[in-house]
Amino acid sequence: MIFVKSQRELDKMRRAGEIVALVHQKMAELIKPGITTIELDREAEKVITRAGAIPSFKGFPCSYGGIDFPGSICASVNDVVIHGIPDNTILKEGDIISIDVGAILDGYHADAARTIAVGKISEEARDLIFHTEEAFKRGMEKAVEGNRIRDISIAIQDYAEGKGYSIVRDYVGHGIGTEMHEEPQIPNYATREKGVRLSNGMTLAIEPMINIGTWRVNVLDDKWTVVTADGKLSAHHENTIAVTPNGPEILTRLY
């Protein structure tokens, strides 16, 4: 079932989204060579809890029978696409790291991801980060009343593949609200299904995951960490957005 949100509900999601944006602001300040991903996780949780919210990811059940997710963020370095578990991994000059974070406030979720450079990175890595964000923007532009989910998917795929990248197919965007994952699913590539028609008040987490090499991925033994099958770099850009009469609105931003 797809839940259309009232203005009151959208206001709650905006407040949750602002907390997520504050986490990303903090992560951008902290990410540098020498810091560990568990240190980033601890700082992210402080931002969330001090704002009166709850980390969406911490304790989230594993789809593959592994442990509940132990972190407040997903910290995915280099060839890790998504769901990297924070640990004692030390970030090095030239790495890229995708930080995915969610927060629950007053019963409503917000969710966003960014890929960030660690010090000076290669031109190839910088281009990947830039074009992944651009792919998100192209998809978001199609999140208007009357369009269908497939319009978002096509826009993302056409842009990313037009730049020579591949689109991860095993994981997709999603609706969001009182649950982190609600209907509808939002593939980042065109499928045979047109998907539902968009209407004002729908809230979506649009999140292209884009690889330099193959689109194929593997899940590691921890049942969480998803890596590119060829070991090449991956980037991730996500925002929670609302379909409104004035066009798509990013909810995971600072107001």
C-alpha cells in the first residue's frame, strides 16, 4: 500500500530530514585520512540522539539471516556499494566513502546518502561522485504529479549509462514514511513495469547506486556488506523527497 502524506506528516518528515542533513554536515567536517568508520558512526549517533531522534538503521533486521545492523550509519568505502558496517577501518588519502543515514523523529523516517572524498582523490573517483549526484537530480526532476515511477528510473539510467557507468540492479529506492521501506519500489533502471502514477503527498527515497565497472555485486559473509563484483569503485547519492504541487521537494536538507 502507498501512503500519501498530509501536510502535518510532511512537516514531521522535514524535521527528521533536517536531522539527517545535520549528520551529513558533521560527516563532511570529520571525514579525512586517519579517522575510522566507527568513529564516524559514534559522532553520527550523537547528532541524531541529541536532536531527540532515533537512528533508523541501528538494530535493523538483516534480510539474509545475519545479525541486526549494529551501526547508526552505513559506511561504505571504495568498492563497497551499500551497507558497510562501521568498524576500525582507517580511511586513507584517495579513498571515497558513502555515508547512508536515517533518523526517526515523532514516528517518521528520513533517509539520505552521500559519497565523500577522503583527502585528494583521483579524477576518475571525483567524476563518479559528481555524476552519481547528477543522476539523482535527473531522477528527482521526474518526481512530479502525473508521472510514473518508470519516468524516474529511465532518467537515472539514461544519464548514468550515457556517461559510461553501470547501474546497480539488485537494490532500489523506495517509499518512506512511518516505515523506512514503504511502497513503491523505485528502480534506478527501466523495467517492464511502468509503476504507479505519482501524486502529491507521496514521499520517496530516490537513490542511484552507480559503479565504474560492472553492475553486478556480491554480498560478503557478514550478510550486510555489498561490494562490486569486479572490485571497482561505487558511489551512492540519496535524498528523501516529497511530490508537491510545486514540484519535488528535498526533505533531507537544512531549512
